[in-house]
Amino acid sequence: MKAALISLILMLSTDATARDLDGQYNDSPLKPWFDTLRSGKGLCCSFADGRTVEDPDWGTEGNNYWVNIDGQHIIVPPEALVIVPNRFGRAVVWPYADVETGKILIRCFMPGAGT
């Protein structure tokens, strides 16, 4: 169980397309805006910590958003919703693994523009 949890945390924290390990987003004009994004759960951190979500992997179900992360269909808790207009355009999710259960949770979710 412990090895699976460590693997999950490493997988989520080393996603090359979502991390800014080499500082590639430092000069992005949207970086200061991303750094201020927050949900009811607190600061989202930055775009470098989020994952872009393509249209087939997110949507609405009743009054809630949902997102597919690593093959898991996860309902976005209302308090994780980022409610400012999306200047980036595409949907972004900030997932993390619960330390006790290893379950993927969502810190922040920003729907794609126009939704």
C-alpha cells in the first residue's frame, strides 16, 4: 500500500507536461495570473502545477463538473471550482493524492472558456 501511494504521488508530481521543472513558464504573460488563482480550497499554486484537460476528459453532470484523471472519472467538488474568467482558454485541473488514502482529489478546477 505504501509503495503504491508513493508511486501515485511521484506520478502526479512528475507529469512533464504539467510541471515547470525547467522554468519554461517563467516568461509567460499569464504566469502572474495563474499564480493568483484560487478555489474555496485555497491557492491553486500555478499553471505549472496544473494539468490541461482536453474536451473529451471533462464536462458537466447535473450541477457539477467532472474530470477524467489517469482513467478515473472524478466529480469536481463545488469548493474546488475556480470562478474567475478563464484567460488561458482550456480547462485546467490541479489534482493531488490524499496522503492517507492515496485517492486522487481535486484542489482546483477551471473549466474551459465559453462554459
